[in-house]
Amino acid sequence: MFIGHFGVGFGAKVAASKVSLGSLFLAAQFADLLWPTFLLLGIEPARIDPGATRVTPLDFEYYPISHSLLAVLGWAVLFAAAYQALGRYRRGAFVLGLALFSH
């Protein structure tokens, strides 16, 4: 699962060479970095269910703020806007937004 996100970061480096690889990785992983925070705050619930999957005992019940299509689109726009405001690199901001939305 996570290797695909890093693949997006590596691939996006070709499209926006001035953007750091770390920023591209952050964008591609952003939803997965938001989710644990929202879980700890009680905003997006999960329950422990041993045997639910082969990888983790977590049953992801409901996570519309970090992973829904509309929310990820919003996060992508915000992330790209923040990068554009700080970095003044339009192409890089667009590529970062796409990397985040690819999640």
C-alpha cells in the first residue's frame, strides 16, 4: 500500500524537478498522515478486530475527512495553494496537488 504512494512521489519528481522529494512524498502520503491524528482526536473511528485483515487488526469504520474523494480534493487544493504561496512555483504546486489527490 505505502510503496505505491512513494512511487507516485518518485514519478512526480520528473514532472516538477524543483520540488524536493520529501515534499512529493509528503503530498502522496498526506491523507495517511492525517488519519492517525483524526483517529487520536476521536474524529474518525476505527475498532480493533483481530483477524479483520492479514496486515492489521484495525477495522477502519469511517474516515470521510481524511480519505473521502471530496475531502482529498480539498486537501489537495489547500496543499497546492500553501506550496504556491510559500514557494512561488506554480508547476510544483500543481504536481503536489495531483500527487495528494492520487491517494
